[in-house]
Amino acid sequence: RRAVVVVPYVFYRTNTKLEEFKMAFTAADVKKLREMTSVGMMDCKKALTEADGDFDKAIELLREKGLAKAAKKADRIAAEGLVKATVCDKCGVGAIIEVNSETDFVAKNADFQQFVSDLANVVIKDAPADVEALKACKMGEGTVQDALQEKVLTIGENLQIRRFDRFDNSTVNVAYNHMGGVIGVLVGLEVSDSLKDNATVKELGKDIGMQAAAMNPSFLDKSDVDEATLAKEKEILLIQALEENKTAAKPKPEQIIHKMVDGRIGKYYEENCLLQQAFVKENKVSVEAHIKAVAKELGGEIKLVKCVRFEKGEGIEKKVDDFAAEVASMAK
């Protein structure tokens, strides 16, 4: 009889190409699985590793872990959340960010608030170009996208990083947060070298932030108003003035009406341009005049060059629930 030697399967496999055995998928496969499930890159990679590159099995594994459920949440409207403005104490770089959730309740969650603060710090540190670039930045053991996906699962709501802005340290940056994160403002002041660490300058920046939060200006300065906006506003004011003239006891010539319109444009600037607005703490002067007065008092130069205001959920169409219809459908 001839002896038969049985080679164990495991021994046979370990003598094949080790890399091929360990990695039966590519980076493109990980990306494809992420697009299919909306799950983070690291979790997709782990699932494909465990499934030996089998897509169906990997999706099943993600579903078993509850990760793929997060994809369904992405279609739900997120118009609540939090706005955070902050400035780094060490480097002076400023950031403002808005992260949206489905309910206002989540905005009060300490874990969510810390997540938003951590995101602002990533913006300060890595200076990403846009939201997609921010999602690719490193955060913890994975990326911001991975961390976001994890928060969706733990919090149980659709969360969206909507927008952010970043001011480098070429300006003195001051952050102002209003109503617990409903409104955030980031102010950038160009100042003389002698005033860069001045407490009064920072107090001025906070006052300007408060002004922007309360008055919601459309422009920083009247010189920023574009020609199309100005022409439209003049057209509206002219129609108003002509209608008023029709019922006036002594109607004015048309050329006088046009001069009246030019005069009223000044009022438009005062209402819509931050520097031309009346300073909220001292109504008798404009913001521009107040800045000049503070600079003169400190013996230096101060110029407001940047100001960004985010208001939570502005411009997002919120879902309006019909409670009566919901109750009726449940009864059926």
C-alpha cells in the first residue's frame, strides 16, 4: 500500500500569496461600498476584510452591526443643530462652523456640542478648502466622515456638516456666540502691531460680533453693495416716491423725485451695511465711527476687514408636520 499524505487546507492557503489572501479587495472597492451604504471608510474596510472581499456579505455584516441603517437617516431634513465660532488661544486662527441635526433636542446634547467644537478645531488646524475636504481630514483613529457616521448612529439622527469659514492669524480674530449656538459671528480686525494683544480691541471685536448677530447686515461696507442690488433698490425707492408724489398736496418735479431717491439710498446703507449701521451700544454714532474713536483713544489703527455670521438653519426648508393628518393616518 502506498502512504497518502493529507496536506491541511490552512497549511496550503498560508503557502499561497499572503497579500492576496489577506487583501481580497482594493481601495476602489472600499470606496464603492461606502457609496452604497454611506458608512465610514474604516468600517467598510473592516467589513470587506471580514467578508474576504464579498460585497453582499460585507453589506450584511454592516447591517448586522446597525451601521447601514444610518444611510436611511441621510434623507431626513436636518435644519436644527448648532453654530460654533471659536478662536485658538495659542495661534489666533479663528473658525466658525454649522452642523445640523433633525431636532433642537440634539443641540443640547453635550456629546454633540463637543463634536461641533472638535470639528471647529480641525478647521483651525488643517485649513480644509471645503466641506468635502473637511470630511477627509483626520479625526481620532479615522476621518471626520467616520466620526460623523459614528455620531449619526449613537445620536440616532441625520447630522450634516453644512458650512464653515476660517480666518488666519493675519487679523485679530474675535468669536461671538449668541443664544447658545443659534447664531455665531467671527470678526476679523486689522490692527497696528502695538494693539494685537490689546484687551480693548478684543472687546471691540465682541461688540461688533454682537451688532452683527442682532442686526444681520447683508454687507460689511456700502462699497460692497453690487451694482445690480443697488439698481434694484433704487428702482423700488423710485416707484415708492412716485406713488407718494401722486397723492401729495404739492407734487414735486420728476428731477426732484430722483434726488429724493438718491438721498434715501443712504438709509438703505444704514440698514444693510454693518459699518454704516448705528452702533447698538451708542445709537448716536455708526459702527465705523465707533471703531475710529476706539482706535484714536488707543493711539493706533483698527480696521474691520472681515465678518461672517451664521444662523442655525437659515435658508433650509423645514418640514412642516400636519399633526391632524398624522393622527388620521394612524387611525386608519
